[in-house]
Amino acid sequence: MHIIPSFALYFAAKVREEGYDPAEMPWRIALIGAEPHTEETRQRIEELLKLKAYNSYGLSEMNGPGVAFECTEQNGMHVWEDAYIAEIIDPATGEHVAEGEIGELVMTTLTREGMPIIRYRTRDLTRFMPGECACGRTCRRIDRIAGRADDMLIIKGVNIYPMQIEQALMSMPEVGQNYLIELIREGYMDQIKVKVEIKDEYFVEDMRALQGLQKRIASSLCNEILVTPRVELVMHDSIPKSPGKAVRVVDLRDKE
């Protein structure tokens, strides 16, 4: 299956709700992409659906989901260098970054005739993986997308990427498949609030019993993003799903 990571998690939950055993289903491979996701999310998809999940990268300006794919090593995505020239630059200066350093991916098409694109700035942040891949392929590899150059949040003077929050949340067994980052304003200060779905077996109506978990999640997030967020624990499947790519950040500062 070729599937968006956030929908893969939703799909896995529905499969179980319908009483099916994923281990007995015919699928064996998922190609996941179209939105940034962490290694923890990939591992959760593999565990829930009982398959191997391979990262993929594409964008509609190039060729849809057909720019780069992971091999069976699952260690970086091979760029189809017969069709594209890939560069990684400093988003601020436009200069090439050093090998292995994260920057903005820039793409040039080599085979498109009707609408060739030269040095297209994708806004996606990644890096070239150093060294050769154990699979034997020689096409260069890019790392998983770390976020977008225009996705960075600045809260209390700290630069924060949503992927940092996902990485911390998805490593906790009590956390469900969905979360939402809300940017709010308290007085004259910007604040970050994270709504976190909790698995049914851990969620209880008496919120006093969840205070320990709430503090643990807040502490884990603070260690990752260096800002202590407000954490709200909510029931499984209570955060509205978007019809396409997952909406992870909502700015409510101008609505308060």
C-alpha cells in the first residue's frame, strides 16, 4: 500500500476495531510519505500493521511520489538521479551546505520536456547521507524529511520544529495515534499547547489519575524542545481528522 503516515495509523486502529488481525492480512509492504514523520512513527506503523514500511519522497512539482525511495536497508532514500539533480542549500544564504549537514532540498528535472524545472526550492529540510548504501545502489541518499523551512515555530525565543514534538510523543507507549499543536497567547507571551490522544487502556475519566502521565509527557517534550508546553490529554479518536494530510499545528493567537 502507498499511504500517508498519519492515515496509516488511523487505518491500523480501524482494522483492529473491525476485528481483523493485521498479521493475517495480505499486505506486506507500505510506502509511506507525503508528510514528514519520525522513525518512531514508522516503527509504530510496522508494529500495528505487521508489515515493512519504507519511506518515500516526492512532490507534485516534480513527479508526485516518485523522487526518492528507501531500499530494504531502510537507511535513507535513494534519489532517482537519472531523472533529477538534487542539491542541499542553506535556506538563508542559498549556498551549498557541507556533506551530511541539514539544509533545504533543491531539485532540477532532467527528463521532463513539457515543463522542465530548474533549481526548484522545495522548502523541505533534509541532508545527504554520507557513505555508500549496503544495498549496493550508487544513487545518493537523502535522509528522512526533518520538516519544512517554513514550518519552524519560535516560542519564547526558541526554534521548534513539529517533528521534535512527534518524536517525543511517539516514543511513549501510552500515547495514541494523533496529536495537535496549538499556538496560544497567555497575556503578552506566546505559548505552545499540545493536545495528545491517549490509548483507551490508559485513559480514565478521573483526570487526577492522569496527572502523572501529563507531567511525564510535558517533561519529555521540554527535554526535546527546551520549552515547557501545556499538555492536554484527550480520549482516543477525539481530535478531528483532516481529509488529506494531517494538520499538526493550529495558530490560535489571533483568535484569543
